[in-house]
Amino acid sequence: MARGKKSKKQQGPFKKWFWRLFKVGLVVGLLGAIALVVAVLTVRSSLPGFEDLKSSPNGQMIRVLDVSGRELFSMGPSYGEWLDYDEIPQVMKDAMIAVEDRRYDSHLGVDPIGLARVFKVRLEDGRFTEGGSTITQQLARNIFLNNNRTFGRKAREMLLALAMERKFSKEQILELYLNKVYYGGGAYGIDAASRRFFAHSAKELDLAEAAIIAGLVKAPSRYSPTADAKAAIGRATVVLEVMQDAGAISASQAANTNPTAVKMAPEPRQNSVRYFTDWALPQLDMLIDETVAPIEVWTTLDLGMQRAATNAIQTGAPAGAQGALVAIDRDGAVRAMVGGTDYVTSNYNRATQAVRQPGSAWKIFVYMAALEAGYTPNDTVTDEPITINGWTPRNSGNRYAGDMSVRNAFAYSKNTVAAAIGNDIGTSTIANMARRFGVTTPINTNPSMVLGTSDVRLLDMTRAFASINAKGVAVTPFGITKVTSMKGKILYQSKFDGSRVLVDPWVSAGITDLMQTAVQAGTGRAAQIGRPVAGKTGTTSSNKDGWFLGFSSGLTTGVWMGRDDAKPVRGLQGGRAPAAAFAAFMKVAVAKRKVEKFDTELVLPEWQLEPDEEELFGAPEDGIYVDENGMPIETGGGIEYDLEGGEAADTPELDQDWIDSVLGRGEAANDPEPPANDNPQPEPRPDPATATQAPRPSNEQ
């Protein structure tokens, strides 16, 4: 009995301390719970509302599309269309819950079972290998915290998760999570990820695609299809197994789903397309006010034409030289733009930024001003040495052909004739014409300006030729057709303004006639593509710059080649590499377009028409040419220097019948040879079938 009493006495203090500690622990726990509840309620009250959390704080996403809707690339953090909970495919919701938080529907924001598993693994492996974060915790971390692995950050994450579960429903939290989490490849949210990896909206996701996206959250940089497609597909297979284990899909569904069969979106193009987008996208600031919500920008770029343009420049530019090309449609839409041989090596856009001398390509402004002042293509001018205020221009090879038509002078790019015309009509008149047609760089009015000594941009020159192609109506190059929200709301739509007329139609018809002749029988023959082409070559002194600009079937294209340091390029002439690159591009670009003949009938104004009794003067009679007094004059070609650097040869006289036969116009097209008679004839005309073999002048100055 004494021993039993002693035992009770010994157990008394132990029970006493146990209950004391228990009570203290209970109080501390209760106080802790109260503190936690207060903290959760406090944090809950400070959380932004659901609509506020839906907005994107990380910058605007811009998805850039070509003319047919194919994605070129995306800019900024890629946020797609926000999908409401009911719009998200069920397979996407099931896949994410199964792989990231299987007990999502039952926990309060923090999963005790998941935490217990984390600490168990920590004791077994000696380190934390699993995060144990719920979907709510991950969302809290993505919105409010960083990824630092510290106990303090983890505690704040849990507190925020508990608070969010008190403020938002499970559906709202999952909606936020799926629309805001990063999935790799610059894509935030499932819609951006779906568009980035599969080229369609997340509303259309199937099971295999949902498994791929769900598998990205664990390690976006490692499993992203853009970084490692094989790893992404392997991870998707694991997701399908987890979904089956969780009961989200059946065994047959898992077995019949093949992630390897998913068609991935093509990789965004990062080379020559960027020349175009670098030029076009800054225009958004002037077109729309939206700077936050994600947008889709529909551009004018035609990827097929862009590939052809890139190939033409990369293969056609002489060794050591750069090249640029711009193609403008009849309404001003830029269909292709190449600013150099390689964007990765140099993103300097020579099509829009470089200013270079255009050489004889500038003569379109000289001759348009002349036509407007009263000249006609058939007027006679004299190719002879000339000095203007101490300046003496020369032709290539110092060769002069004497009397010739305006058409012939343009076709063979006679510098002395251009200088004489400029002296006659005034260089300020020519400068005004260039300004009218869109040249934005400074223009000098020295006599030598007629030969293209003022620096210009390729885009401006191509724009001028496009306006000629539009029969004298102003054409303004643009790169954006429309801008829409991700839900299709139109924020901007381009409109063509054809109301501004730069010159009368007969002036544009006249210069088109001259340029068509230059391609068929003059310096631009390398630009022939088997359908009507009108264009003009340009070469600067010492072959520093080579140009060809022209149009066919509604498409206007300008090509420039040269070195960035403006050093001479051996053999570079506008009628060679640039004209050949033009032809290589245009053969592809207009292949599916209708063949269009040029409307070059000159309907002259009344003040240019002669009285009937004067029509005879200057017209040929029985093959004899007469002067203004009706007296016979000698005709024939002068001497011209061969473009290929060979011996001098006779220049064919390009009278109207010959031009008509070459261009396939009128009755002369069916009877290209002049009728035989016993009367003396002018210099024999070359056979149209062999016209391309006629001698050509060397570089124009």
C-alpha cells in the first residue's frame, strides 16, 4: 500500500506539468489561430478585386500577322485572349488540376497532405525536391511574390493563398491561374500558349494539346516546345498518365491520345521579315490608342513575295555588296521589304534608312517635268556635248548620237540630253516634281541634279514609281491593314485615298511609255520577265550604287545595291545585278496575277495639239525624215558604247513603228519589218526578235 501511494505521489507532478503545457499549447494554438485568421482577413481585405487581377501588368502583347493571317512573330509578354471559366475546355482544367494540385477542390489554399509529403521527402533525401505548392499558392507567387526559395517567402505565399481562397471562388482562382501563369516561349496564359505552340485559340484545345500545355508549368524553359519539342512531348505523356491515375480520363482515352501527332506551329521568322516589321510596327503609335490590352496586327506583307525578295537579294548582290528591295502594290500596300542580305548580321534597313544617290533613276522626274512642260516622247532632241555654268556632263564612253527622239534619249539614258532638258525647264521645276512624288530628302538645284546627285531613300523612289503606275495618283506606302483586339474588335482599318492627283494622266502615260521602251530596248533589258514591264536603271559614278525600279501587273518594285561604305563595286550597274534581281523577284511575285498592258496612249491637252495644216511637218514621207521646213534630213543611229564593255556599235534609231513592234502595240506588232520600196530608207531597224542583243550604253552617271 505504501508503494502504491508513493507511485501516485510520483505521478502527480508529471500530470500537473503535462496539463500545464497542454493548456499553454492550446492557448498558444488558439492565439495563433486567431492571429492567422486576423492575418488572413487583413490580407484578404487588401487583395485587389477579381477584375483588377484579370488585367495584365506586364506590358502589351502584340501578335503580328501577314496578309493572309499567318503569324510572323509576337512582341512583348504574350497574353492571348482572356478566357472565362466556362470557355476553358474541360480537358485543360482537368489536366492542370491532375498534374499540379490533385486535391485542389478540397483544400483551403494550402494542402497539409502535400506539405507532409514534402517534409517526408526532405527527411529521406536530405533536401527539398518537391515544392508542395497548390495552384492557389502558385498563383499568389506569380502575381505578388518572386521565386526566391526562402521560408519567409513561403510563409507569405501560404498566407496569400489562404486569403485568396477566402476572397475568390475555386472557379475564379483556376480561371486566373490558367490565364496568367507562364508557359514558356514568352506566352502567359493558355490562350497565348495555344496560339504560340499550336497556332489556334485555347478554346479549340484537344486532350493531347492540353497535356502538353499542362506539362509546361513545372519547367517552362525546359519543356517548352520551342526549346525542346521532344522533352515537351515526353512530359505530356507523363501528364496523361497522371490524369488517368487521378480518374480525369479513362485508360482508353490515355492510350488513344498521342502527343507526338500534335501539329506544332512553325517557328517565327527572325530574318528578313524583321526589316519589314521594324519599319511597320512603330506606325501603331499613330494608328491606335490601346497600349495595354493584347492586340493582333494584320500587315500587308506577303510571305511568298518576301521569300522571293530575300532570295533575289541574297543571291543577286555582288560579293562584298549589300542589297535592298521594296515591293508596293497598287494601293500602297508593301508586300515585301528586304533591308540587307542578312538581318541577323545587320539590322540596318537600307530600304528605309539609307540615303544614296539614285543616278539616272532620277531622270523620271526630269522627263515628267519635261512632258508636263510640253515635250512629247517623239520630239527631237540633240545628243551633243554641252556646258552649263561651267559644268560639262558626259555620256558613257564620251559617245554622242546627235539628233534623236526623247524616247530614244530616255531609253539609252543620255546624260547630255537630260542636262539640256533640265537647263530648258529649270532644275527647280524638276525638284518640285520629285517633291510631289514623295521624295523626302534634301534636293539640290544645281545643274548636275538632273543626273541624280541628291541622296534619296529606296522607299521614296519606289513610292514615286508606284504613283506613276497609278496613272499619276499619289500612292502612300503602308504596312498595316488593320488592328484588332484578341476578340476580333477592329481598332483600326486602313483606307486607300485615291483623291490626290500628282500629274495629269497623259504625263504618267508618257513616262510609262518611255520606261517601257527602256526595258524592252534600252538599259533595262535584264529586267524583262515575259510580260509588260516599265522601269528605269540607275548607276552612280565609279559604280558605287546600282538601281532598278519598275512595275508590272500592278506591282511596283525598287532594288538598290552597293556597299555601306560607298566604295565602288566592280561591275555594279543598274542594268545588271539590280535589274536581274528585279526580274528574279517579279517572275515569282506576279506569276499568279493577270498580264496587264500599259495604257500609254497620250491624250494631249488642247494647248499641245497642232493645227491640221501643220501635222505634216516633222513626219516621215516615203521613209524620208523632214525638218520643220519640210526639207529632207539624214537619220540614223549615232555611236554608242556597249554596256558589256565591248566595242562601240551603232545605236538603233527607235522610231515609233519600231517601238510599237517591240511593245506589241497596234498594226506594227504584226508587221515589224518596214515595207520594202525603192526610196532611200533610214538606218535599218533591228529585228524585234533579236532586240535584246542590241548594244547598250555603259553606266549612266
